Amino acid sequence: MKGRKPVGVCVGELTTSEAEFISNQRIALGDYLELEYEGYRVLALVKEIKRLNRSLDDSIDPEDAEKIRQFSRGRSFFYGKLTILGDPDRRMFIPRIPPEPGTYIYEASTETLRKVFGKDDGTKIHIGHLLTRPDVPVFIDIDSIVSRHLAILAVTGGGKSNTVSVILEGLLEKDGTVLVFDMHGEYVNFAYEKGGSPAVKRIELALNPVRLHYHEFRIFANVDDSAYIQDRYLRRAFKETVEKVVNGEIQADQFWGHLEGLLQGWAEDEAYKDDRKSITGVLNKVEDMKEAYGELFALNQSPIVEQIEFGKLNVIDLSHVDEKIADIIVSHVLRNVLEARKRSVRELSGGLEFPLFMVLEEAHILASSTVNTRSRYWISRIAREGRKFGLGLCLVTQRPKALDSNALSQANNMVILKLVEPGDQRHVQQASESLSADLVNQLPSLNVGEALLMGKMISVPALVKVKLAKAKRSGNDISAVESWREYKKKLQQVNKELEDIFDPEF
């Protein structure tokens, strides 16, 4: 590294994976440094940094501290630890022999860092810049996040939604097709255009009961596993009715009438008198289901999978349904998406002809670590099988420890913003083989919009400042103060109008 001034020197016991150093230069946590040894030019990450002054250690008497401080000003130095990442010119190869104590360290050049963190070659998304080097843009690989899945984790207000928006914009720029399960109605009005036209396709939240799996239908009807007699008759009535619709023996809009007619007939038939109470009970539950979820059912509705539009941000707004119904809808869609992609890959008719990236907001609800949801099964299934069929998952949550560990461990890429709660940190570390304790210790100190990126989507772990998304979303936090102010103005206006009406001078 001729012509370059070293910023420090290696000290202590060094290994092939980490090194200690001292420096009289200002070195920050997350900085990248270079070492040259054994014929390699190796990149390293500052994973720990301390500032020391030998004259002012913890043995100093408080009364003497001020005097010593005046004489020792400017004598502090930095002590830190490096994680050795590898040689950028040799596919991040790590030498088998550790550096020698006394090896100089240098500030990583912009050229080297740009080589490591990439450029847009048509397959990448510009997500932001290095936290300590604004001159170095950071790109993530699209194929890696689709085939190896992605988790975006942070406390509330840590910058998750902006990060998701940046990734969505990047995918749309590359004609990516995305399906968002929108738990809070944030992405319905995602203000992003392609070719002068809105890029958002709002998918109608309506289910055709004829196309439901029986177990999904049974949950809507609130028939438990333990109610085996009700379950037997509901299953029989449902399957017979669906079969008649499929075979064209009855019209789709006759579904409910035929289903209830079968149950009513059995309830009145003497041959079923021993089960009459159970049959009547399930008939009542079907009527309750129609009343409670009538707006959700549409007998002539095409399947949700068939409504997904290529190159668009397809959004299913789940903000108006409870968690139970959201679970049924998400599991239903995931099952059908997987089946449709399998059909397409196997060149069968009725398939989904293009890869799909799916974003699941509030993933800890859909794939809970404590509740056995139907979505959890299909999320894990797609996480295991999705790469073979071009299906990617993005799990977004502010409660990592409440997220199923199996689902989280399948996400080989992570964007981790600020995480303060130790339980969340431990849960994430256990699910990720590459997340070291040193990296975990950095998570509470991150500011809003700052993130740790790691996984197949990026060459080496990086602390990044995520850029601001261009598109605006609805559903941001409501300002209570501003809302009160506006409401007060409205009240004052109403009172003024009333005074004008009843003013005795008129």
C-alpha cells in the first residue's frame, strides 16, 4: 500500500478471523480497514472500539483527575478489534495464517469498498450507503433475496417501513412482481409510478367459498376439531355442494342455498335423528358465518392468484379484518401461490408464470412462535421449497422473539435495524449462524434508518444508512397534537357559524 499512511498497528494475539489494534487516529465502530500480509490485501471491519488514556485510568483519584486531564490532553488513543473479512480480489478469501503483530492497518480505499459493495448491474437494488462512508453506496442482490428470503427486523419507529419501501421501489424498477399482505393499509396508496402509470394493483379482498379448502371453510364456520359430529356433516355438505358446482349441476350462486338445504334436509330426516342437535348446530353456524363474513365472500370471484399482475406492487389490504381471518386469507393465498408456481414450472396449465416476491407485515402474528397458525405452516413450506419455484418471502416484524424461529432461520438475508430488547437480540442470533455476539452488541446503538445488513444478498456484513424511499405511503403515525389542533379549529368555526346564525343584530 505504497504512498498511503497507516492509521494503526496490530497488537496482541491475532487469529485468522480477528485482530486487535491501536491507533492515534479517529476510528469509528463499523469502519472498514485494510491489512496487507502473506501476499493478500485483506478487508476488515471494526467490531469494537475503545478510547483510552493511560494517564486517566480508573485508578485515578477524583481530586487529581482535573489536574492530570490538563496535562494529558491529546494523549488519548484508540484500541479496537477487527473482524477479518477477506481479500476482495480473491472472492473474500481469508488467509490461513493470521497477520503478524505489528502489521500496519490502513483506511479502506473507496475503490476497494465499491468493489465489495457493488454497483447496479441490472440485478441489484441500491439500498443506501455505508454508515461511516457516505461516498460508498451499498447494493443488495435481488436474486439472493428472492431465492434465499429476507427478514426486516426493528423496534417500532426504527425504519422498517422505509426500508421495505426502498426495496419495493428497487424491485419495481427491475420489473419485479411483488405481493404485499398489508396488515395496516400502508401500501394501498403507495405513490409510485412506472411509465407514468401507478405501479400499485389493489387486489380485491374477496374469497370464493367454492375455491376454499375445507379446513379453511371450517374455520370460518367456527367448527372445532373436537366437534367431530358437526365436522362430519359440514364436510359432507361442503364437498357435495362444491362437487355439484364444479360439475355444472348447480350454478355458483346456488352454493349457499344448496349447502344449507342439505343440512336442513338431514336435520329433518328421521334417519339422522340421533345427530339432529349437532346438524342443527352446524346449520346455525353456517348462517352466523354468512352474517359475519358475508362481505368477504363472492361466489363469482376469480382466485386471488389469478389477479396478481406482472411488474406491479400487488396489495391485499388486511387492515379491516381481525387476526383470525387474516391468518385464513394469508394461508389460503400462500397455498395457492405455491401450487400455481409448481404448475408453471412443470409446464402445466393454470400456473403462475412469473416469480413472485411476497412481503408479510406483522410476520410475528402470521408465523407466531406460540400460536399454531395456518399461515405458519405455509410460510415455512415456502421458505423451504420456494427457491425451486421462484417464490421469495420477506418477513417484517418489530417483535422478533414472537416470530417462529424456524421461519426466521430460513431467511438467509437480514436487515436488522435498532433492536433494544435482549430477548429479541438472542432470538435473532439463535436463528442466524452468521450473527456474532459482537454484531448483536451494535444493534441497540443504531439510530433510526441505520441497519446491519447480512446474508447472501451482500458480500460481507455492513452497517448501512438506508436511503429515504421516494414513494409515500399512507398509514403513517398520526400526530395527536396536530389532530387536536385541527379539531379545535373545526369547533371554533362551527361555534362562529352558530353565533352568526343566532346573532340578535340580524
